[in-house]
Amino acid sequence: MEDKRKLLETFENEYQDRDYLIEHTAPEFTSVCPKTGQPDFAEIILEYIPNKLCVELKSYKIYLNSFRNDGIFYESVTNKILDDLVAVTKPRYMKITAEFNARGGITSVVEVEYAKDSEINSLN
């Protein structure tokens, strides 16, 4: 899979001396199941405490839309989104929640998080 990080743009956080939470919700995320070839639909919730940089929203939307034709499992795409955003923004804290629509009678929620000063960046 290509490096999608180059799609993400940032801008300077003007309030670096303060911890504050930013939440962005993308209700129309789409990717493709690599096993069945069927589309997967999800709501992606990005929560983060910025350090020096914030993600620019238009580039974030384009980044998320770039997965539209990619065959990728729920778990992998959620972790990739976190890894790419952390690499670009270097936040103090970040969490991605991917709430996938029902398919085959099963709904799935995948949550991943990162904390800058934590030795183990995993769910609590």
C-alpha cells in the first residue's frame, strides 16, 4: 500500500502551552474488505491533544477518502490511520475509534490510542 502520509497537511498549534482536546468525526469512511471485495462503511472518530501541530481538515478528508478502493481489514486500517497521523502531527495524545456498520449481522468497533510519554501505547 502506498504511503498516504504525504496527503496529510498540518498547521502550527497556537496554544502549545495548554492541553486541549480536538475531536473530528468522519461519518462516511469507506474501504473494501480484502476477503469478500465488498465495501465497508464506518464512522471514524479522531480525538487528540496536539503538541506543536494540528491536522488540517481538508487534507484529512482527502486522506480518509484515499482508502475508498483499498482492500484492508478493519483492524489494519484503524491502526494505519493512527500511525500516519501520529507520524505527521506528533501529538501528546491521540485516539482513533472506527465504528463499522453491520455486515453479516455483526458490527465492529476498533479503538487504538497513542500517548506521547507512555512506554506502552495501548488501550488502558
